Amino acid sequence: MITSLRFAPASATRINRSLTRLARSDSIGIHSVESRAQKPLRSAMRRTINVAVLVSALAVLVSVLAVVASLNVFFNGALPATADVTGVTPAEIEPTGSRRRRLTANGSQDDVDGWFQDVPYLANLAKKSPSGASKPFRVLFVITSLVEFDKGTRGTEHGYDRLQNIMLPPLVDGVKSMTDRGWEVDLYLVLGFKELLPERRKLIQAALPDGVGLEVWDNAIPFHYAKTYNKRPQPGMSLSAADHALSRQHRFVLRDKLQYYDFFCAFEDDIKITADHVVNFLELSNDIYNLHRTALSSVDRQAHVVEESPSRPDRHQPNDKSPVGNDVVDDPLSAEFVKRLFPGLLRVEVLDRKEGDHPLRNGRLERHQFKSEVPPSPDAYSNGHSLLRPVCCEEAEPARGRMTANPIIEEVVLWETNIQASGVRNLPEIGWVHAMPVEDRADVGSYWSGYPSVFGEKNVKRPRRVDATLGQQAGFMATRKQVEYFHTTACPGGFLPPYDDQTQWKGDSLQRHSVEFWSGGFQLFGQCFLNRIVPLDPRRFERQLLYHVSNNKQRSAPAKKFIRVGDFYGQLMRVKEKAEDLLKQSVR
């Protein structure tokens, strides 16, 4: 069920257009069936309408209710394996392709491949004072939450009020940090539990700053035929809830709301996102945009660093599907490769201070992975402390939920990646960056931490799309044009629904992919060819860290995976020094 705090009726024309779009995009496959009643409807534009238009709108609504009633049998019972769930013959189905994936009715190829075109304007708009902005910076915050109360799995406490203690505190902090800047923010909750009760809704509304809109889509888990990958459902099979696919539902919201907001934050319910994260994201996106313009204006359509190092003989040859080797330091970057760069994010936790033994407070962090192979650089510290600050995880006394009050940087840890899966690169105009893991065929090049034989035998393969080290960030943020670029150009089969490209989705997008695929990790930074970068400037690096406020991984994930974020930063600085040494050797 979808409910909204702020709603104004739309004209009959707008409603008819919305229904047409829904009919075209709501493709129901034989393997995955999802109720139309579970999909978000387009938010109506806030304006007053006359009585005649209202009557027309009501007439359309009556027609829709009649259609829903006729489909009642379909949505409340299992379908036979031979059922034609689309209601049309194959010849009537519109073919897939760029026309189906286009998000606007008209436009040139430049409009379709919008890439970062809105970034310069939005980066400036987001940083303006409320009084200096001609129009507000509009942000849609989409949060996905599977349960209202913790189940007691993966280091959580059974019955713990997740909504009030885990989701709400960082959400309110983040939204307030945005409205304090004069941004116009709306919140959309995609909930896996059956119903958000009125008193719980009031709890959320009371905590949000004034003027923040709230829409709720509860009971949002889609249905599918379980264990039918590449198979037709058998007669008598019943639909079951696809819990893993709740993380896909935010894509329907984004498609529905795309034209009404400048910026989108779509994350799981226990990630702290603030205005500072958004501003930093836009600043780095703007740097990438300017780098692309530099490459286009160059004679060779490549961007070059100042005082580029001379060409080196005997360059490393890739031993996987990567188009480049593992010794890329300050090489020219083509305009095409610049378009693959994207700001990266890293999840972190703060060590709790519960009484008793802690698996990471017994000296384990001093013996972190690859300490001997890649010892942290002393230049990453000052007076024994990391150059990084815990700005991602600030929390005053008394701490709320599972967060730790007044953390120090030595208590901030990460586990989603490690130095063995990482690289560095000196990018023109941006400087030194951490190159996060990416699928081999998508790699634009970096100096790998393991080059040439740091981790054992020579020419060992670089970790690529590995679950343990990919750097899953539990969501993503993007401008409207960036989302359009994901959908129309970067991501095979599209980033947004209807997911009807048979080549990519094989007739069933729910069966094939996990939570990590839909929440912004495995699709964007694998199939979509995007290369995440994190600047090594400490003031920028620390602003790309996301606080995982559940704080449960430190007690449930293997201890060997954890490292202090300051030590990981120190290892990256060590790899940077090795890359610089390689360049010096080439000059001799």
C-alpha cells in the first residue's frame, strides 16, 4: 500500500499519461509476478484544479478500479504454467531497445546520454546559501527497510525496535543537515513489513523537520515463483515473497519520481547520509565532468597530467579481461574512459564499548591483513594518529541506538574491501585517488597494490568482482542525469524498470540477482562499467565514508576482514609511494 503525507489531485490528462506509462513499463514475466498495487504511483503535481477536471479524474479512477477488480483472481492465486500473464500476444509486445529505455518523449542522442550534464549547475546550487538560491535544490531520500523489529540474526537482538532506534536517528540527522542548507527534501520509505501503523507514521513525521514530505510504500516485497531460474513454473506452484528483491523496489520509485527532483539518495535503512556527503559527491562529479571536457578539447581526445612521465618499456600485460595492465600510474586518460569514473563510497563502523570481550579489541586490529606485504605509510599519520577524522560517525552523548558516542578515528573500522583488491592512480586535475575494485573488463587502469609480485608469485591475478572485497556500499546517490545515463547508456538492459530486455534479464530479473546487485554494488560497478574513485586527500577521503549504524558487522563478520580505516588509508599511501618510485625509475 502506498500512502502520502502531501497529495494533490492531478489533471485527467496527467492521470491518463501515467496510466499509459504504467501499462507500457509494467511488464509481468511468467517467472516473476508483481502486483500493480505494490508499485509506486507518480506523485501528483501540487496545484489546484477545477471541478470539471476533478470529475474527469474520478471517472478515470473508477475505470482503474474496475480493471483491478477484474485482475483480482490473478493477484490472489497461483497461475498455471501456461498462463499468458501479459494479456497480449508476442507480436503485440513492443520490441526492446533504446526506444523502450528512453526516459523522455523527445530528445537528441545527447539528451539520452545525459551523463553528468546537470552536475556543474547542481554542484553550485547545492552550495548556495538558502537566501542566495533562486530555486531550491530538490532531493528525494529513498530508504529501504525489510523489518520493523530485528529478527535476532547477523548479530542483532530479536525484537529490537529497528525503526525507532536504527533507522530514524541517522535519517533525521541526514535530512536535517540538508534542510538546514535550504534544500527541499522529501522522504520515501520502501518497507518490507505488512503495514506501517498510524502511530508509527506519526513518530516519523514528528521527528522530521518541517516541510519534509513523506510517502510510504509498505508491504512492498514482490512475489515470484521460487527456484524456477531458466525454468517454467510447474502446475500447482504458488507465488512466494522474494525478500531479496525488496532492494529492487527503489528503482520503481526513481523512475516514477525522476522528473521531479534534482538528486536522489537510495540506501538501506542503517546508513548515515548527510548533506556533506552529497556536496562532496557533487564536487567530485564536477571534477570528473571538467576532466571529460579537458579530454574532449585535447588533440588526441585524452586528458594528461602536468609533467607527464615518459613512456615506459615492458609495460604490464593484463592477465584477465582488463583492457589495461596493473602498472597504470599517470597515463593519459581517454574521454571514453573518463565517463566511466564515479565517486566511490565505503561503509564503516565504530567499535562498540560494551562490557566484556570484543573480537576486535584484543589486538586483532594490530595484526590486520597484509600488514607485512603493504605496511601503512608513516605519512598517513601525525603524532601517532591518522590524518583522517571521524566526521562520518559523529554522535553526541548519550548515544542513540547502536551508535558509539564521541568516536575517535582509531575506533572506525572497515571490512568491505582490503588493500589486496585496491589500486591508486594519479588522475589529471583530480590528483591521487584510491581505485576501488571493479570488474576486469570495465577497468580504466590503476597501479595495483600487488604489482609486480607483492602478494606472492609474479603475475598473480588481481581480485576483481569478489563478494568479500568489492566494497558493497548499501546504496548509491546520483543526479537525475546520472540516473538517466545509467539507464539509457551504461547499464545493459537498463537501470530502471520494466526489465524486459530478454538478453540481459532472461525473462526474470528477480531470480537472477541478489540484494547486493540491486542496492548499488554489483550492477553499477560491474555490469555498468563504472569505476569508483576516492581522492587520497584526507579531507576528501573522510567525506566518502558511510557510517553503518547497525554496528553489528564487527561482531558477526570474520574478524580477519577488519582493519582500522586509518591503517587502510595508510596502506593506500604506501602504494602511492611505490607508484611514484616506479615513475622515478623510468626517468633515470
